[in-house]
Amino acid sequence: MEYKIKERTGSKIIFTTKNTREEIENEKREAYKKIAQKVTVPGFRKGKAPYEMGVPFIGEGRVLEEAVDILLEKNLVDFLEKEKINPVVQPDVKIDKLEEELICTYTVEFLPKVNIDLSEKVEIPYEKPDTEKDVEAKLNELQDSFTEIVPVERTIQNGDMVSLTWQVEGRDKEPKNDTLEIGKDKFIGNFDENIIGKKKGDRFAIDFKDEKIAINVLQVKEKHVASIDDNLAKQAGYENLEQLKNKIKEEAEENSRLQTEEERGLKALNVLANKLDVEIPGKLVEKEINERIQSAQDEYLKIGKKIEDALKEENKTMDSLKEEVKKVVVENIKNELVMNEVIKKSNVAVDDNEIEEEFNKLLEANGMADKKVPLNDNIRMAIKDNILRKKAILFMKENAIIKKREGDE
């Protein structure tokens, strides 16, 4: 087999191969042996008929087709070994000529090579925390905790907390208990419209899907919502609201700092991935997009919904969804390329003791410590890969610094 590279980029190579007539004929004999094992030629035991007598019976076209398939596979394997290429998706092949010689064109996609300098510190941009949102959320939480719910002897209004029993007439033997906030908690049918104006002790029924739901109001309570003011702050143990807000901001900033420190390794990897200027295999991206879209479609079908309908509700189209997914897929591939390069260049390693220790931890965490679960090669490889990734992230954490911009505090 001869081959010639027509085009080569960072993630794709296109090449042609040529097989001579002699190679085709030799492969036809190999193809015949393969086919003859499954076909009985009259007058001969299965697989024992000579080539010259068996081919006319089997058919010249069938033998040639099998021979070409074998050559296509051999050509590809030989080329990949010589050029040291590892495809990431099934290569494309096109037969250009099949007469006295076989000429084919192959298109192979592979992961690009990346070159990352780990000798320098990776600068992670400082992300200033949005303390105002944290303050608002914490104050709302405190407001809820100091809000009182008081029983009242009046008709039900929107926002009241109502304790009740309900049962389906003619079906339920015993009533069920519930407590609902009117206007907020969803119940059945036009429940809110029917219950407003009722009072403790009232009984009524709601028609719902050809059934009657009998409801008995047990108790009505109203919410006395606490005001967000100095009094609330004092109840929480502070002198005034301003002191409370300042304390929440301090805690939010400290939590943000700790979280940034914890995620520093991963963020450093992301910084390197974002800087990566490489060609990503198009067919690999397309394959990943299709798999993710199909997975989303399957999930929607489980709840009886089409993905197209869900997209319409969000003012999106399938094309816009694919663009969103594409960004995520490309980002993930780049992160994976960086991760592999960091593992290689940082010289992190994993020994058998680490793998076995992690395996035992997994068994214990899943309540299988007393089970005799074998540590097979697949599990071993998965655990090794996971430990290598953790070590690579730790390496990046130690090799990263948080860069504050001018004006950031």
C-alpha cells in the first residue's frame, strides 16, 4: 500500500491510498477463505473448495467486496501506526477508483497537540463577590425566621396559612391533612377561589376531574411579617440594621475568599483552557452535540413533552440550543486537553496502594465494605484516572495566583 497526505491541520488529516492489482488479487484469496467457511460449495466440505471453483459459486462481486473491505481496514491501520495518529471518531473513507488498482481517500480527525508552559504562575482573575445580593438574601431569611404565624377567627384571605383535611368522595377511606399558604402553595383545581371567604369549621367540596374533593377547614392563621429594621437586627443580636448588614458583608466576602481558594486549581485549568488556541475536531464536536440533544429529548419524553415545545416556552430554537451546547462541548474538550497535558508535564503518578485505598473508601461509602467486590482492570483504570485528575488540580492550585484588578478590594 502506498499513501500520500493531501491535507493536514491541527486536528484533521486527509490522505489517499493506492493498492495494486496484485494486492487486490491476494486479498481476494484471503476474502475467499473467510467467506468459504460459511458457504457450502457442492461436492466439497465447507471451506475446502479450491479458490478457482469456489469463486464462481460464491460470486466474483461478493469476493471482491469482502477483499476491498479488508484492504480499507488494513490501509487505515497501517497509516495510523506509521503516522502515530489516534482517531477520536470513526474516520471517513471514499473509494475513488476500483479497476486495475484501488485508490481511496480517508479523512481522520484527532485531538490536537497542546503545549502548556507550567513554569510560570497562572493568574486567576479576582471575582469580586456580590455582597448586596448576599445581604438581601440573609435579611429575607431572618425576616422569615422572625415572622409570626398567629391563629385568627375570621374568614380566609390571600396569604393566610390554612390547616385542613381533604378526601376524594367515594374513594378515600380516611381524610388527608395539609397546611397551605393561600395564593402561594398549589393545590387542586380552583381551590384558592373556593376557599377565600371560608372560615374555621367550614366544609365544602370542589369538582376536580370528574371527582368531588371534600374539604374541612381546621384552622386559619395569618402571617405577621417582621419588618427589616433595627428591631429585627436587635432580635438577631446586633445593635442596629447597619451593623447587621456589615456583618453579613464580611461573612460573604470571607466565604467567597474560601470558595475561591478551594476552587483555585480548577479555575487555573479553566484559564489555561480559555487561552488555548487549537483546532477542535469538528466531527467530535458534532457527535457530542447530537448525544447531548438526544439525551435532553429523552428526558422530556419521560414527562410526556417534546423538546421543541419546551424550547418555544423559553423563546429558543433547536439551532440556538445547538449553539449553546456547542460552546459547552468545545469548552469541555479544551479543559480535557489541558488536564491531560498537566498530568503529563507535572509528572504526577499513582501507585497500587493509592488505588486500593481509594477503592476501599468507595466500597465503604456505598455500604459495600463487607462485600467481596473484585477490583477489576476497568475499575482500577477509572480510579487511577480520578486520582491523577485530583493531583493535577492540586498541582495547578499550588501553581496559581489570584490577580486583583486595580480598584478591587
